[in-house]
Amino acid sequence: MKLRNIFLVPVVCITITSLSAQPDKRQSLAFSFYPITQAMVKRGLLDDFNTKSYETMFGEYGYNAVDRLKEKHLGALSLEYKRYISNRWRLNFLLGCELSCKKWDLYDIPDVPHTKWVFDYRITAMPGIDFMYSKKKRTLIYGSAYAGMEFLHRGLKYLDHDQRYQYNFAWQLMLFCLDVYVSESLSLGCALGSGTLGFLRFSISYGF
């Protein structure tokens, strides 16, 4: 038992040393912002509010809540871990959150109706892969593809369970991504494509 440990310790030390001594930065963390998502387009938030019907919930005293057709979209944020598996390919894992809020007239207390902004949020988890088109000292051009799941939670408590909590298929395809290095480890990027998180992305990445 002791003899095995004697051989095991050098193997572990050599492995850790070889991984930490890699000349290239093989991993990175990216923080991204998506200003216009697929959910925003589907709900018509880019159009006039007059084209959308009211959303009404009924309860014991008549109306429980009435949607005022006022909705604010806060965009989507994501944190992404990336790791190179070769000079051309990179594996990713993306965790995103999209927030929006709606203005409701609430009548859950019969004598005291009140108005409240209620938050909805979407949590997205997607593994993905990148393919490098061009990799230079100061610029990186690549394409990305992701597929995973989206969890939707609506904040209004009067909704039925299957309306308030939903799981949906999520995907994202970014055909053109450009990262510009402002230092050896830090880069700024933008991307164009389509999918659950929309067609435009701004990001900042740190390589290590």
C-alpha cells in the first residue's frame, strides 16, 4: 500500500505540472449580454402594445389580476465556460438568465386593489461547440452552436402550474463571432446569429 502511494505522488505532481505549464491559454470564461431575445420578439415587445390582447385571471371575487399591456424587457445575460480540445475546436457550457416584468392590476384583496410589476425569468443551460475560422494574435473569428433546455418561471401566482413553470428546448447558432484581444488574457467580442437568446451578442472574455 505504501509502495503504491510512493509511485502515485510523482504521477500526480507531473500531471498537475504539465497542465499548468501549457504555453497557450486553453480555457476561458465569457460574460455576455443579449439585448433582443427570441422571447421578446415572440411576445411582440418590438411592436405597438395595442396589437396585444389583455391577460386576465379570475378568482373568488371576480378579477384576480388584469394585465395592463405594459411590459419591460431587461435582455439576457450569460456566463460561459470554454475549453479548447484542438486548435480548431472548443467545447462550451452556457448558463443564461433572461428577465422581463409586466405591470398588473391585482385584486387578490377585494377592498384594496393595487398595481405591481411582476417579474418573469428564463434560465437557460446549453452545452455547445465552437469552430475557429481564423485565429491570430489580436483577433479570433469563429462560429458557435448550442443546444439545451430553458426553464421559464412566471411570477404571477394566479397562473396554473403548467403556465407558471415550463421547460422548453433551447438552441443557439452564432455563425459569425469576433473577439478582439485588448490584452494577453482579456478580449471583447460581438456575434451575429439566431436562436433562443436572439441574434446579437456582446461579450467580454478572460482566458487562463
